[in-house]
Amino acid sequence: MARHLALGIGGALAVVSAIAVLVSGQEPVPATAPPLPVSAAVFLQGGVSSYPLAPTKADMQRVAAYWSPERLKQASSYEPSTKPSARGATRKATTSAAELSRPPARGETTRRTVTSTTETAPGNGLAADSPPMVGKVFFKVGAKEYWCSASVVHSRYRNVVATAGHCAYALSQDRPVENWIFIPSYHDGRTDAGIFVGHTLYMHEDFAGKGDFDRDYAFVTVHRGFTWQPYTQAGKAKYRLVDAGRVEDKVGAFQFSSGKSAGRRVRVFGYPAGAQPDGTRPYTGQVVKNCGGTTQKKLVSAPTWQLDHGVRLPGCGFTSGASGGPWVIGYDSVKRTGYLAGVTSLTWNLTGGGRLDAISAPYFNAFTQRVYAQATRQFTG
């Protein structure tokens, strides 16, 4: 299949950047637990690599102790970088290279995408058609806390979360992120469905090794979840952990899908929050938003990010925070489920105007299937 396709006026300049634009937050409070040591990657068959995040019960408890409601509020949407070169140069998302657009192929049409602005439903605070298995991942890079979007994908042991590779592995530091947790059905600071600590990260070795955004996906196994039960001791508010069970038992899951052709109807979910190029901020990052439409029939490329086989959805103006959100085909708005066929990776400004107007995902293929399959084999309790 051809590797280039662009939307809009022929010859227009299309700027592509990583989906997250850094949103400044307060300085984090000193950690209540020391960071976990960085574990070496385990290289499995078929180009799959795994990294232990918090593999033991003690590790899980240390990560759980790190997070508090206050620390979650301090987190910012994440701005990834490309892989540092041999000379140490790192390209940030905000200084991405410009890619030259090409006009659509003769006879090809592109349907307009409509962004949903569904209001929250009374009672649970979630949008009326928001899938409960969509949520946020929180993690630490350096001295600060960040977040991305993610979702639960079905597995034998009901414990696998799918997100973007850059939401689990920090390319600028060449190591996994720290203190990774997943909160499904997150909205307005609520964590009622539980908090699930990452156990092991599974990804394609070319993402960590080369910074290849054709492999910008990750599957993370998680421990049994917990909820916070507040109590008061000596006049101070504290929290105790209460078991919340397995994540898929709690909120359900999307089915995994790969090898699907482009040019399909999809619905994309996430928590966009950052500013548009013109400075406006249409999203808060506190509730799930969605875009629906038909992806372009040809795959797209972005050399800066080593992307050669991207699936692009025009008309979606998602911003920082939507990284890792699920691309769902066959979405059933009644059952609120469907087939996971991608995760949000990059955002595009195809017209060069003041607003982002497309997003893309890495193409889920046989390599993605291998990574997913390895993750589904791990039991975590």
C-alpha cells in the first residue's frame, strides 16, 4: 500500500506532532516511597520486549503509596519526544518537522469527521455513551507526574490495558516510566472503578530501541485494583486501600483486532486537554470525549517520528492528553463495547491553520498481535 496520503489542498503544509502538548502543573510533592529500580528488558520471540514495572506485591504497594488524590490533581498531560540521536539531540513534540501534504488520489473522497460533545449523564458523571473500560494512565517521568488515555482489552486473565508506547516508555530517558497506574472510568477526579498498578509492560522492541512510531503501542498487565477509603487519624485525613478485583471484571473490555484495512468507520475515545495551536483550550481532560468518522484509505508517513504506516482520521481536533486512547471499530453504543484496532499516537495540522484537524494511530498488524498475545499470557492475581 502507498505510504503517503494527505487531506486538504494540494501542496499545503501539514505539521505533525506527538498528540500531547505539555500542560504545566504544580511542582509535585516529594514521593512517599522511593522509586523502583529500573529493570532490564526481557526480549521475547517475534520482536516483543517486556519490562517489569511493579512485579511483586511489595512493588505494587510502593506504587500505590506514591499516589494520592492530591498528586493525581497535579499531573499534566504528557509531551513525548522522539528517540535521542547518537549526539544526544532530542526532538520535542512542539518542534516537530513539517511534512509536505499530497492531494488525495484521483477518485478518492474523504468523509468529514464530527467530534462528539456529549454531555455527562446524571448520576455517575460519565457521558451517556462513554465506555467504562476507557480511562487514564498516570505515571512519573523525571520529577513530574503526567497522564495519558488508555483502555482495557480482553485477555484470558482479565488484566490487560492498551495505551500508546510513549505513555509507558520515556524515549528521552530511554527507560520505562515510573509509578504507572490505570484508572478506568475516570471523570472529574473520581476513581470509583478502582486504581490498577502496572505489573509488566509489553511492547515492540523497535519502539524503545529506535523510537519507531509505527510501534507506538503498549500492552500493560495490571495487578488487582484498589479503591481509597478515607479515614481520620489524629485529626489528619488518611486513606486505606480496599480491594477492587480484576480490571476486566470491574469495567469490561474491548476485543483486540488487527490486520484491518484502512478506510473504515472508527470511534476514538480519550481525555484531550491541551491547547490548540491558536491558544484555545476546548477540552478540560476531566471527562471522556470521542471523535467518529472514516479513516483515510491510504497509510500516512511522518519521517520525524519514523512513521511509515500510520492510519489517519481527518476532522478530529483532539489535543494533549488523548494519547493512548482507543480506536474502536464496530462500536456498540448500547453495550458500549467494540473492537480495539488502534491507539491515538500523533496529532496533525494538515492545513497549517490555528487548530489541529486530524489524529493518527499506528497500524495494528501481525507485530501488534504478537505483543498483545504475550501480554495475555501473564497472570497477575
